[in-house]
Amino acid sequence: MESQVRGGTRWKRFAVVMVPSVAATAAIGVALAQGALAASFSVSGQSFKVTTERLDGTGFVQYGALDEGYTLDGKKTVHPVAVSAFKSATIKSLCQSVVTPNIPVLGNVSLILRAGQGDTPVKAENLYIDVAELEGDAVFRGIDIGVAAKDAVKGPGMKGGKEQSNPYGFSQQADSVTLTDVKQTAWATTAGTFKLSGLKMSLSTGVKECY
């Protein structure tokens, strides 16, 4: 079964049903025992933007969650996210950007990271992305929509740990997915391994983003 989707999703309420769309990011994750990933860290007060020309993933699951974190002035907050997870993924032409605003003397400072620009793509295992907004084209193979999150067995499973997510809530899963022309905003990424080929990073003043 194949399902093709184009468009984006913007979270206005946590109860909004997710569309079958996912994306990837270049934040480097850490490996934990048996590939189980505990999202126990608090997210920063800065989301980041990511683009990729193409992502090919196997073992996909997506479900809703809440990320605890801080604003840039230190106040506690939460962010509704769609957690998109892959057992494995290859990513071509990856760009990640983060803008830190209002630094004394310098003003806004932008960090841009690029990888997988040549013939060798970025590779990831047990990849989890906490997505707030995205656009792109997607083809899903062997997709099941409306599965209880705890029963979505095609992907790497839910993060566990201190993750704020309802295991009986809505999720979707697929055997594999191909994403093209992806643009996304995310709050966090965790991975068992993340190999970034041809990694390049730059800092500059002003607002300079991947899109």
C-alpha cells in the first residue's frame, strides 16, 4: 500500500490529528542500552529549522507528545510535538539552522550546519524527531493509520523514560517512507547513532536560516 502526501501541519492544539508526514534533523543523539531512548532532557528555548532533499527511512512510527523545556529567559514551558521515529534512515543534502537572538553587541547570531551534500548521505539508526511544523512530499509503504501508540511495532517503539505521551493515543506506522523537498521546524532529536558525512558548520551575524 502506498500513500502520497504533500503539504504541512501546524499545531494549534495538542488534540489535532497528525497527517502522515515526517522529517529529519541534524542534532546528534546518543546511544542507550538496547536502543531504548529516554527523552528525559528539557528542550532549549530555541527551535531549529531543517531542510533535506531526500530522506529514505525504514520502520516508521509517529505519535503525539509534549516536550518540557524553557523559554530563553528561563521560564518553564511545554511544546506539543509529533514524534517521528525511524529504525534507520538515510538523508541527502541536510541543512540545519538555529538563530540565537539579541546577543549583546552582536545582535542575532545564526548557526548553519550542512552534511550529506555529496554522494554519501547522512545515516541514522533509532532516530526520533520532535516536530512542530513541516512541509514536503511523502510516499509511505505499508502504512497503518490510527494504531494505539504502544502497539505501533513497525518502528523503534516509543521513547519511554520520562516522555509525556499517551501510549493509548493515536499513532501511525509504516514499513518504509520516502520524503522529498522537506522543510521542518523541530524542538529535539535523539538517535542511537548519527553519521554526518561531509559535515560543515558556520556561524554568522544576522538571521540566516535553511529556509
